Amino acid sequence: MRTTIARVRAVTRPMVSHPGCCAASPHTRIYAARLMSQVLSLATAALYGVADFAGGLASRRVAVWGVVAWSALIGAALLAITVLFIDAPDVRAGDIALGAVAGIVGLLGIAALYAALARGSMSIVSPVTGALAAIIPVLAGLALGEVLSGRQWAGVVCAIAAVILVAWDRSASHAPASVIGLSVMAAVWFGAFFILLDQTSSDSGIWPLVAARSMSVPLAFAIAFVRGESSRPDRSVMPIVAFAGIADMAANITILLALQAGPLGVSAVTASLYPAFTVLAAIVFLREHPNRLQWLGISLALVAVGLLAV
């Protein structure tokens, strides 16, 4: 069974022409790969958005590290199934090492984010984490030699503006320093997570995520045990924790495939549109009503997706 990453490689590798057959041009193959990357990045934003919504809700009812540990374990089950269906012709030690480090970094980011969501308002946490998590990989991509077109730069600007506007609540005039600090910390860890995954080879499939989760699950439970937060959440909260874990792992899979297929900066910025989906989840499940700035942000997010889909 051929999977998404196999199809991405099929459009990015040189094609051999056969008599009577027309090979796609290099420009067409590059465009197809980037389009696939953009679709996967947008799926990542949606999945991260609903995962953070669920994780934030759960963290307000039970201990943060309990949510982190159990959601990570449940997400590992999805990964164990998915890895069987994704082609990985050349898994190298370097890819596994990068994945392992990414697992630790991602765990710290999730813990900081859930702690911030449990203590502060989404309108403060989301713009800080979303905007910074988008900017850091863009700067890293430029440092690594990536070149963005004028259209893509416009998309980056629109995306960052969308992240800020879509989660902005004028009624939240200030936030505790600890919440701001946790939000910045989460953004830095998430930015580093994107960068590390981007350095893995497409031939490794999603095995870097297997290495990541192999590191993060034991570490999360060890920290939760030391803090006295390792007990299983009760039945009323466990479905929310499970949903957060599954959605977060699905997002990790799609962002890895997106980064392997397209530019770091574009993929990371698109994935960082997740606050728009968190707001939409709040509209659907909590009956919240966006203000004008949030609607403007959602509109800008759609514009950004169009500009970045080069």
C-alpha cells in the first residue's frame, strides 16, 4: 500500500521517461510537492487547534502532567498503527537521533502550553505561542538557505497577523508574568520541534516520530510520577484527554510529512494557524461568539493559505 509520503517522494524524485510516456516537468513535480505540503500543513493547523482546545479543557480539571503523560501514551497507539502503512526505505541513525531530541523538545512545549492554558486566557496564550512558533522556523529556514517569493512573504505576514487577531480578546487587558513566560517557552520549544523534524530525511518516513514518542512517553510519566500527577484521569475527563492525544499525534504525523515535502518556513507558518481552529472549536462546543477582530483574523488566515500555496 502506497501512502502519502510515498506519493510525495514520487513527485519529487526524478522520473524516468519511457517510450510513449510523458514525464512531468521538474516545475510540475515541485509544485505538486509544495501543494501537498501546504495541504498537510493546513491539516496540521486544524488538528493542533482542536488538540490544544481539548488539552486546555482537560488541564483545567486535572493536573497538567497527568494530561500530558496520558495523552502522549494514547497518541502512541495511533502512531504504532500508522507506522505500518507509511513507506520508509532508508531509516538512518541521524533521523532517529533528531526524532528523539524532538520528542523531548515537543514534550516540554506541550507541558508549557497546557500549563499556560490552565492558568491564563486563550486570548493571551494563543497569539504568543502561535506567532512566535511561526516566526522561529521562518528565520531558521532563511538561515538554512530557503528563499521565499514575494507572494510567500505576503502569506507569512498575513498568517502571523491572523494568529494574533484570531485569538485576541480586548477584555483581557493583562496576564500574569508566569502565563506569558510559559507561552513564550512553549513557542520556543514548538519552533525547535519544527526545525528538528525538518532536518529528517523523507526516506525515514515517520520513524523519527516513533523515536520521539519513545522518549517522550517514559519521560512524561516519570515527571508526572515525581510530581504525584501520574494517576489515570477519571472517566469524565479521560475521553477529552484521549481526543487531545489522538489529535496531537495526527498533527505530528501531518507536520512531519509536510516538512519533508516542502519549505520549513511555509509549512511551519501554515501549521501555526491553529488558533483559528481553536476559536472555531470554542464556537461549536462552547457557544462562544468571535468579535470583529477574530473574524478578521479568520479571514486573513484563509488569505494566507492561498498565498502560501505556491
